[in-house]
Amino acid sequence: MESLVTILFLILTFLSFIFIFFGGFGNLLIFLFPLIYAVLTGFEIITVRVLIALALIYLTGEFFDYIFVFWGARISGAGKKAAFGAIIGGIIGAALSLGSFGIGFFPLTVLGIFLGAFLVELKEKRDILKALRAGVGSFLGRFGAVIFKGMLGLLMVVIIITHLLAYLN
């Protein structure tokens, strides 16, 4: 039975990693599955210390998600208000996707990020080209955030597999 749970755990962890690149909350799942697995196995394989490390890595990714979007907008020439508009737009887009059980999470989040920066910059500077640049910059920031979170997700998976292999030996 423990082997079946371990195999299922590994499959879910790898699927969670892939989910990161589709704009989903893969790193959260990569944290939650080991938590459940640790409880089921009595914290013998995945310890509390490992869970704390995974939680810190996950929270780092979430924090930098917003930083990447903000700086993507700023580097493209957007004002601070437009950069914050991108963050608020992304949150609104993600919240709207919850009404459809997460269907469209990635497109709505990206659209929210783009529109948030675009609309605020258009209102502030009344220049459609600068507003488009702000929207594209915030989108590129989101893309950078996904790559960064993918690297953190890979680190989390390596930590998990390392502890599983250490236990098996």
C-alpha cells in the first residue's frame, strides 16, 4: 500500500510541476502533496524540516511573481500606478477564473495583467503606444515570473525526490 501511495504521490508531483507552465498554481500543489504524503507516512520520509523548506520556496515564488510583473511594467516605461494596475488586474483576472472553477485561469490572469497596466497607463498619460508598451512589459514580467517559478518548482521536486531516494537506500 505504501508503494502505491508513493507512486501516486510522485505522479501528482510531476503533474503539478508541468501545471506551473500553464499558469496554474503548480508550486502550491508541489507543496501540498508532500504535506499530505508526510501525514500519511508519519513524517518519516518527508520531515517537518523539509516541509518548512518547501513552504519557504513556494512563498518566495509567490512574492517574486508580483515583483516580476511590477518590474516588467516599470522597465517598459510604465509609471508606478500602471505597474500596480498590472498586479491588481492580474488578481482580478485570477479571481474571475474562480467563478468558472479555474477554467481560463492563465488567460484571464494574463489578460488582467495586461489590461491593468494598459488602462491605468492610458488614463495617466493618454498615449496609446505608451499604454501598449506598459501592457506588454507587464505581460513579459509575468512570463519571467513563470520561468522563475518553474525553476523553484524544479528545486522543490529535486528536494522531494532526494528525500525519497535517501529513504529507500
